Amino acid sequence: MQGLCFPENFKVINACGPLTGAGAAVNATPVSLKNVLRLWAVVDVNTVGTSAAVAIVPQCDELVAFGSAISIPNVMNIWVNADVATAPSTFTKATAAVNYTTVGDALRKCVIFEIDPANLGSATITAEYCFRIRFTAVAATDFVSVLYVVEPRYQGRVLTQPTLLTD
């Protein structure tokens, strides 16, 4: 029996890192959502060096160039694993929100945001929707990374789907 083949049915984009921020903001690669049914942003946060809380802010814009980014205007589903080392596959559904801030402790965390492009509408974003993850401040001793898992809007092998890295 043939099942779903993950790499043939979903695009996977390494959008960030692992990177450090040296106390500054870190932006993941922006993508266009015009041919996307759903996107999951899988965010890894390793604050072992500082035990600092990290704010993770999903953003949208009309262009992949992100000239006028805004925070996501509507709440989304979020899943959290607050201690990857102890329970690597255990996620808890967090309260739906527009962003997420990790707890300030020395544990490696994983946060998954479920992005529905149809839920991104706002008064300032009226055309094509583009998306990225932004970390507001990441210490030099901490690491963050982002992986986008994308379900295309149209059926077919992802190898023949248009790129998400341009408008």
C-alpha cells in the first residue's frame, strides 16, 4: 500500500540557522504564501548559554523583500515542547496567539506555528501574503533555527511547484 511520501508532497525550507544573534534580532528567510495551503514553522530555541526568554514573532508583508513587515494580525495554532532533551517528541498545544515567548530557562525548546495564509488578512496587507519568523533578541551564546514545512495549495509533486523565495 502506497502512503503519503513526505518529501514529494511537502516543501521543506531551511529558513534560519542555527544562528546566534549577539543580542540583536534575527530574521528567518521570508517566503511567499501565494501557492501555499498551509505552512508550519518549526522553531528550535537553545538558550543554554543565557537561560533567557526569547520572543518569537511571526510576521507578514506584501513582498518577499519585507519592506514593511507587520506582526501576524490573527491568532494561530501553536505547539510547544519546553524541554526537547527530556521529551523529544512531546508537544503541548499552547493557547492560540499571534506570537510566542519562551520561558527563561536553560532548556532547549521547540515551537511549531501553524500558518493558514487565508487567516493573515489585515488592513495593511491587502495583496499577496509573505511570511517570516523574527526573533526579537538572541544572545551571542544562544542558538535559534527555523524550518518551514509547506503544504502546497495545488496537488502535484513539490519538485514541479514554483519557488516560494520570490514574489
